[in-house]
Amino acid sequence: MKTTIRILTGLALLTFLVGCIVMSVYPFYTAKDVVFDPALVGAWAEPGATNATDDHWQFEKTEGQAYKLTVVENDKRTEFDSHLFKLKGRLFLDLYPRDRPDNSIPAHYLLKVARIEPALEYSFLDYDWLTKLIEKNPKAIRHTAAPDKLGESGAGLVLTADTAELQKFILKHEKAEGAFGKVTVMNRWKN
């Protein structure tokens, strides 16, 4: 649980992101792709979490078919605008930090959702897999190297493809070995 929450907590700050998780300038969904599943609303914690009060995810319904995701770790809260969406019948979540430092890249993050009930099962688009793919084929998807803390390029990869290109890429590679990382399982937590 702590590893997952630390990853998501770090998403809000670009300096923690570079080299860790795939980010995109554009959303991974369009309005027609968005779905709402009330089963996602509520609190979730990893099985065996000894202190779910301090470490959990909380999904709340917001306007339209959107969610607010609050990631809580040791009293630290990080909030994301979240959209559940379907591509060819498969579920994904697009996360967009609500609090972004000035002059930061407006980053969207992608999770593949294997299921919501009886447990929430998801995985991130794997950064190392994507980096290796782009090293072999730089034209696989539009991207740029994000500057590191000192302003030098090459510190991280940022997808610059538009939403249509992102979706085409996801559908092409979704089942490729290693494209999505280890599946994380979270159970409904009753607070």
C-alpha cells in the first residue's frame, strides 16, 4: 500500500515524477469514452493494511461522470481529478493532479483497471517498458525528454501525442508483455 500511495502522492510534483511513471500532456480519454461506475465510489486500502485510516484511496463522485480521488498517506492528502473510461470494452483511469506547481507540465497518468468488484485491481503503464520501446522505435509515439531539476534534458519521458494517438497506442500495446506493471489489489475499506 505504501509503495502505491507514495507513487501517487509523488505524482503531484514533477520533480518526483521524472523517470518514475508515464505522464502525458493530453488526457487519455475523450468525453465519449467516459463512463461512471458507482462501485468505484468509496474508500479502498490494500489487503493487510495495518493502518488503513492513514493509508487509503477515497473516490468521490463529482460533476458529471467524474471522480475526485484523494490519496491519503500518514495524514498527507493528494487530490486528483479522475475519469474512468472504456476503450474497446476495457477500463482505464486517467488521473490529473488538482494541485500543480506553477510552470509544471500538466500531467495525466494512466491506470489500467482489471476490475472494480469485488476488489479494485489496477496497474500503471510501465515507464521502463515504454522507455525501451521508444529507444528501439523513437516514432512509436510522440514524446519529449523532460528537463531534470537542473534544466538539462533527458531526465524523463513525457508523452506529447494527442488523445487520439494515445488511445491508438494503448490499444496496440495494451496486451504486450510488460506494457503494464504489476497488478495492485485494493479492497473496499469501511471507515
